[in-house]
Amino acid sequence: MSDPICPLCKRPIPPDVPQSLHHLIPRLKGGAKGPTVLLHHICHKEIHAALSEAELARRFNTVEALLTHPRIAAFAEWIARRPPGFLSRVPGGTRKRR
């Protein structure tokens, strides 16, 4: 059986690589029983570093929508050139809290 593919970066997710489930609609915004996608942990961290829960619920609640966000699109392009087990701190800092 082949490894699952991360829908954000299109790289395989080997079993020994940190991974996490991303709720497409955040749990705090009513998505607890909604759809999830399996991502590399680094890809998941980038999503939450770039976007607020409200933005995720309102506008970026599909993988396709996430990839329209400039920071997420640039990250996905950058990380796609790295090996599946690549680990790094999330570049670019976190979003500004309001």
C-alpha cells in the first residue's frame, strides 16, 4: 500500500513523518464533525500560522481555496521541492493577532 498524499504540497506522507488531521472548517467554528484532510504536520502548521479560525471557516474551507491564498500557495510551492520527511520551523512568522 502506498503512502497517503498531502493535498497541500502533493508529497507522500510516510508513516514515520509527523502528520495531522486538518478540519476544513475549524472545530471552534462548527466543524467538529465536518470533513478533515491528512496533512504533513509542517503544512498544517503553516495554515494556522497564516490564517485565523474565522478566515478558515469563512473563506478557506477547502484545499482548493487554501491554495488561492498567496502565503499558502508560496509555501506549498516551496515545500513541494523538499523531501517528504523535511522538518523546519514554519517560515515567515505567525499571523498578527487582533
